[in-house]
Amino acid sequence: MSKSRLNGFAVPVISVIFGLVLGAIVMLVSGYNPVEGYSAMLNGALGRSYNVGEVFRLASPLILTALGFSVAYTAGFFNIGLAGQALCGWLVSVSLAQSFPDMPRILLVTLCLVGGAVAGGLYAGIAGFLRAKFGTSEVIVTIMLNYTILYISNHMVRYVLTDNADATPIISENASLRVPFLQQLTGGSRLNAGIFIAIAAIIVIWILMKKTTAGFELRSVGINPFASQYAGMNANKNIVLAMVIAGALAGLGGVIEGLGTFQNIYVMAAVPEIGFDGMAVSLLGSGHPIGIFISAILFGILKVGGLSMPGAGIPKEVVEIVIASIIFFVGASYVISYLLGRFGKNAQKGEIK
């Protein structure tokens, strides 16, 4: 195994270990037993088939938002608007489901999936267009777009899709992503066809980025946009394309939440967590599709298992600190990578002496 690949595997693992250790220290200092806490977490995530189903259910949209972040990041953009793009896809898919409740299931589900993906892609394309044409910061623009879609969505739910209610009615069976055999297999969990969509997206994005000319151009623009332009590539086109693909994937994540998990849309106080969690999942998975799949499952275990930790007497706030610690070290993975590089050089010098 090459040194870069070894580092790519070691850094996320060390990040998770550091996060768990810091979480254990926080529990000890707070007067709680970390062994009991982590035992409760693992049992809560993997102890019953229902919980396992919930882990995969939670991982499904995270895989899609993480893939969206990865595509944009590879092309040189920090897409912090994944949450808003997911909400856009969620809103459009549920609106379509409510508008055509009696349409045949295969047509309605396809319409909602395509509509949600297109909506997310177009919404992200706004930031890509502004960056390509005017050089605006995609970070600032996407943050503002997150707020914009949040208030649009809440207005739509309260005054357009309902008569001053906080949530829309449950969608018809024809628009649902729930699959009976998955629910029976997992003890009645909310696991739905979104997991198949997420796995298909992993394969498609891997082929797109590694085996096609478009993927090569996106990677080239991310490495050096000026050299890519000099080589004859259209940098502006690739900027917009990267954001549209990223937004479409995030939009699909929102569709899974709307048609699979919640079966409706409701008034929200903030944009969906799957956007920001997807960024952490992508960074933990080093942007690789397989790494993203594994880290999304890990986040599912942390989130679902964390719900059981209060049963062991550990407050919810401590649970959040444990999860945040892992995310912190994921964000600091570059420091870990740097330290590993320094350690490797010192080891080589020692061998030469």
C-alpha cells in the first residue's frame, strides 16, 4: 500500500479514536462511566434490528450530501449550502407528491426524485454562476441561500401547502419511498428505498469522477483553474457544473428525508442537519465514495446510538459533546496528517543514522 493511501486510511481512524477518547475524558470529568456510556451507544445502535435499520436510514441522506460536498470540494469549492439545497429538494418533492397524489407510483416517485434533484441542482447553480461570472465567494452566497430557502420553505408549508398549519399532511402511498420488506427486515424501522439510491449514487459518482472526461476536467479545475483554462478547458462551465451536481445530490438527500423518513415537510427552526453532517462525513471519508459510505454508517451509529446514552444516566448534552468531539478531530484531520508526516520523516532519519 502506498504511503498516501496509508495516510488516507490512518488519518480518519485516528480522528475517530481521538474523538472517542476526548468524549470518554469529558464523561469521566463529568462523573459518568465512559464504558457504560459507550456500551449503551453500541447497544442502542446495533442491539436490535430496528436500530440497525435506523442507522442505515440515517446514513442514506448523509451519503448523498457527503457525495455532493466531495464533488464540489474536488472542483475547488467549499459548498457550505448543502443543507439549503437538501431542503430545496425536500420541499419540491413533497409539493409534487401533494399535487399529484393519485398518479401511478412508479411515475410519481420518479417525478419527485427528478424534481427534487433538479431543484437542488438549480439552487446550488446560483452560487456556481455567481462565482463563475463575478468571482463571488461561494461560502458567503451559499450561507445566505440557506437562510433564504429556510424562510421560503416555512412560508410554503404554512400558507401555500396548508392552511396555517405547521406541517403538511402525510404524502400518499404512491409517493412513498417506504418498502415493506425493508421495514419487516428491520423490525418496523423507517429504512426505505433511499439506501438503494445512495448506493447507486456512490457508483455513479465514482465512475463520473474517475472514468469520464467531465470528471477529469472537474478534478483539473480543482487543482489549478488557470492551468486548466490554458489547456483548453472551460473553467467557468466546470465551476457551474460542479455546483449543480453537488446540489442535485444534496437535493436527493432531502427527497429521501421527505418521502422516506418523515413522509411530509414541516416548519423548521433551522436548515436540516444532514447538510452540515454530510460535510463532516465527506471529510472523514477523505472524499472517497467508499470512505463516505463507511463514515456515514459511523455517523449513523453515533447519532442513533447516542439516543440510548441517557438511558445509562448520561445527559443528552454530554452525548452531543461526544459526537462533537469526533467531528472536531475530523475537522482537525489535517493536523493529524501533518503530525503523521513529521513522524514518518523522523523515523526515516533514524533509520539512516
